[in-house]
Amino acid sequence: MSDILWRAAELAPLMNGEAPVALNQPITSISIDTRTLEPGALFFAIRGDAQDGHNYVRQALEKGAAAAVIERARASDFAGLPVVLVED
């Protein structure tokens, strides 16, 4: 079993973000890549030149991510899912 890094519910305020649904799962790692994501990870949906991590949020959650950090502007795309909304 992995050590708990954070409680998901603690993270939104630390990132000046908002969690529209309850985040109950503990965070045991972080990830920006669904290919190496482990269950319990906090997935950061990073938008870059070649890829947009928002395209992989659902896949990350299906693979067991505890939550995903996404841009607030994309909130409606992930309504009802365990996400933390941040400005950028």
C-alpha cells in the first residue's frame, strides 16, 4: 500500500481551486501521464503544444485516479466527476 500524500479534499484550497463534488479518496501519487498513472494518483491535466491533458481526464479516472486538476473553463466537460477546478 502506498503512503498517503494528501487527502483529496485538502487540495482545492491549497491550489486556490474548487472541488464541485466531494473528494473522498486519498492521494498517493501525482501524474501527468495516463500511461504511467497508478490508482490513487492526482492527475494534472496539463495543456501543452502537442497534447492537452484534458483529453485524458476520463481515462485517468477510469484507471483509478483519485481526482484530476483541470482548468476552470473546462468544468462543464467534467461535471459530476472528482475534479479540482483551477484558473490555469
